[in-house]
Amino acid sequence: MADRLAFTKGHGTENDFVLVPDLDGTVGLSPARAAALADRRAGVGGDGVIRVVRTAAADEADVRETADRAEWFMDYRNADGSLAEMCGNGTRVFAEYLRREGLAAGDAVVVATRRGPVEVRSDGDGWAVDLGPWALADPGTADRDGFDALVHVGADDPFSALSVDMGNPHTVVALPEGLDLDDLDLTRVPVVNPVPAHGTNVEVVRPIGPGHIALRVHERGVGETRSCGTGACAAAVATSFWAGALDTGSTWVVDVPGGRLRVRLLPDRGVELAGPAVLVADGMVDLATLPD
């Protein structure tokens, strides 16, 4: 019905999303409408909103140029309606939706994102996504000092941190000994110095054992979330960097409040994220309740 908007609710390790099918790009998704859909009290509720649209019908010209490689574009918005370049957990949920709806066949699909096309492949009960190359935001300072930023989390003294570009920005904090990950106050936006030009996700990491870390994350435009896929990858990169083991092709188990992810460091500074993707509900929203 023209006066109603279809949606699907899904999550990856409890990082949850509202998926809106707009296959031919005729409906669109404004920042205000995305924020209203993501609202947990007055909307459907989610950490982000994903518009499912053919790449050829994407709003951005540089995305449309990738239509020969990827039929479907993951138009991802944060909970506040702002655009995001990439979402690792969201990409897996997007692939699960394409498979369920018969929009993609086989065990692999290439998905267009704002950072470029990424390949997602079936992996057991979930999906694995090749997120492409990572980069250190300030490699010179990182190589010299081991860190390139300071982060204030709540009332604690500033923590040393490393800035990692996963196609979207991350600042990874190495939690000092003697502090408990569960005791941190992530209800407020962490203060990062120097201030990133486009904001940043902040991950606080605690080593558990060899190849095993735990983290909590505050996502820009969202707040603390139960999981962040690109954040898990950034945390694995940062931990490997601090250990002097970036070139070993290591695999990391990453525990997040919403479950467990697997991160594999690939040659040429690539990274693969693997984990579950669950579609939990389908419904309709009255368009009269949403802003244009």
C-alpha cells in the first residue's frame, strides 16, 4: 500500500537494524525519516537503518558507478539519520536479507557500500565479509609512540588510543591494567583529542588471551551499541599493531556484549569479519507517522 512502508528488523550480534526495501529507488530515505524509524520509543528501533536499493538507483554518483560490480547498494544510516560509509554487522544482515528475498543467489554476493563494493560469503550459520584495506590515520605518530590520540571516557583520566580507518573512522583504546571493561561509562560521547574531522567510533579493548579480545564501543551518531563489526576489526588491527604482529595473518576472536565475532587479518592490510546475521521480524509502518 502506498501509505505504508515495509520494513524488516535484523541484527548481527545484537547490533540491530531496520531494513527498508526500496528496490528501484522510488521512495528514498531522508535523514529525518531514518532517525524516526530508528527511534526505540516512537519508531521501530535500531542502531541504524539500511535502505535496500539497486546500485544503479543510488543517490550518489560514485556509488552508481559500481553497479557493474554490485547489483545492490547498502544505503546505511546511523540512528541519528547521518550517513555512514560502512557497517560490518549491517553488511552481513543485508546479505541475509538479499538471500531470503531471492535477490541474490549462491553462497557469495558483492554489496555496494559508500566505501566501495565488498564481497560477502556464506560462512557456516552466518556470513563473512571482506572489508577491504585498513589504514592507520597517522602512521608516523603511531610508529613513533604506539598511539596517536587521547580519549576521555566519562570521568576517567585520558586513555592512549590508536586511530584506525576501516572505511569509517575508529579510535581504539587500550584499557590500562587494573580497570574493568564493565565499569566504564559509555553513556556519554567520549572526548577524543585530536578531534576527528568527521567524528569517530570509539572502541575500548581488553585482551583476554592469545588471539582473543573483548571490547565495548560507542558509535558516532548512535551511542553505545551491543556490537560493532568494523570496530571489532579496528580493535584486532590495533591489538596486533601494539603486539608487533600485524604481518602474521592472525585470526582474532572478539567478544562484544551482543555475542562473538571472528576477525581475520589478510594480506595487503585486508581484513575479514565473520559472524551471525538474524532477521527477526517483518512489518509495516504508517507513513503518516514518519517525517518526509
